[in-house]
Amino acid sequence: MTAAKKKKFRLHIHEDYCKSCRLCVDFCPRRVLEMTTDRLNVKGLPFVLCVHPDACNGCQTCVTVCPDAVIDLFEEVD
């Protein structure tokens, strides 16, 4: 019997449209996202980064809470 293969997900963040509200960071149950501390987007704001992509379980909470729809979630296909 083989173990079920864990699904992998990829987040694409439209950095230049992020307004640094932190909702996605605060609501992510797996702590996948963090705000930049050393870079700014074109608006002069820190933006969200996916810092633990392997921990993402595809729950879509970040996509749902983002008021500006700057996060896209994709399931990786082998």
C-alpha cells in the first residue's frame, strides 16, 4: 500500500497591487505568508510574500480575505 501523495500548491502574488493590509498574513492558518521587511512595491508599501510554500494546504483563505484580489492559488500538477 502506498501513501497518498500530498497535493502541492503555488501562490502567485501581484506584488505591485498589494496595499499592505496584512489580512492574508493574519488569517493564514498555516503561517505561509509574511510581509516584506526590506523591499517595497511600486506604491512604496511592503508587500506579502509566500515564505513557506510547502506548508500551503490550498485552503484559499488568503485568496478569500484579500480585498484587492492580488493572490492567485494554483494546484501544482506533476
